[in-house]
Amino acid sequence: MKNDNIITPFNEYFEMVPALSDELKNEAYKLRYQVYCVETGFEKPSEHPGEIETDDFDDSSVHYLIRHRKTGSYAATTRLILPNNNNLDKPFPIELFSNIDNTEELQDKQRCFMAEASRFCVSKDFKKRKGDSAASLTGISPDWEKKTQAEERRTYPHLSIALYACLIRMSHENNVKYWYAVMEPALIRFFTTLGIYFIGIGPVTDYHGMRRPCVIKVSDLLAGVYEKNPAIWAMMSSEGRYGQDTH
């Protein structure tokens, strides 16, 4: 299986960095401010003094950054909001700000294994695809299918794929089996082409833009990607290091 067409070029230019120190977490917050407050306008700059974007869930989250090797600048970030083991009924943001009406889908999912994938964003400086949208957190515009040729659509946005790899690493390290996520409809459609099938659990709502609450089992995500494109699976799973039992 040949994976060099994805993994080697990415590793040449970028690296995935766990934000374990306060300094690195602050870099994630600064990048979030840049994307959410400056680039997309989803948040008001006046509500985030010091040009950092934080909320009450950051202390119960693990964070990752993607760093551009040549410049040392940070291109993307995401976090995983972990369950509160002292109070498993404590709601996740998705439960506070979305209308979840497909509760049947959640019945077999233990909350101790549930986390919320959140603050998934890429700096506009690293959105280079034709049709990229400044008003999108990931650069995937609502009409990306119309704006790109078939050949171009097969050239996947490696930074978004790498952010998934970061989330999978965090899940592995924290015994997380299921993700909540509030997703842009265009991003749901886009990742379906990669074999990632988020399950809608409520209607589209205005939450950092129009987004839909979803859930997915991490092992199902990796299995779907493996079936569609083993090279992308290799990048997301770090060539099988994470989620080896899912294919």
C-alpha cells in the first residue's frame, strides 16, 4: 500500500503538536481568535480580550496544533472536550446549544467514552484550494462541489485530514470511543466522500454558523476511511498505530 503521496509531503512541511504546556495552549487560543474573530466573524473580538479565544470547556479539554515547520507558525488546531468523570451527566456544548432529537442513536453510547470534537479550524493563510471559503472554519465552502473539477476534488485538504489524525490520537490517549461534533453541512458532505459518515442527531442550527449536531463512533470512522482510501486511513491512524483493530 503506497501512502507516500499523502504522509511524506505532509510530514515534510508540517508537524502535529500536542498542546501540553500553557504556552502551547495559548498558541491554540490565539489561532482560534484569528479564525473565529478575525477571519470568519463568528465571535466578537470585543468579547475576547488579549486576542485569545477561550471558553469554559478548555480546562476539560485536550488540544492539538499543526505547525508549519519552515516558518514555525501554527496552521490549524482542534480540541477534544473530555467527559467529566466526576459528573458524567455534565452537558457537552453540543447538548447546550443544539436541539438533539435523535436520542435513540445515543442510547447504546456510554458517556464515559464520549467526547466532543470541537474548535476544528484552519488559518486562512493555509487554505490554498480553489473555492476555499474565508467564512468557513475549514476552508470548505458550501458549493465546493460546483467550484472544483473532479480531479481537484480528489486532492484532499491535508490539514483537515491531519486534524482528524490529531483527534484520533487524543481519543486513543484518553479512551474515547465516540465523538459528538457540530458540523457545517458542506463539511459533512465532503467527509462522506472520504468514508466518514457522521450521523445527524438534530436539525441544523446557528452555532458558529449553520451547523448540524452529529455523532460518530471512532472505530467506524476509521473503518469507513480504510474502505474508501487506505492512504488517508494511514495518515489518520498514523499508519495503524492508532485504531489498529478498526479495519
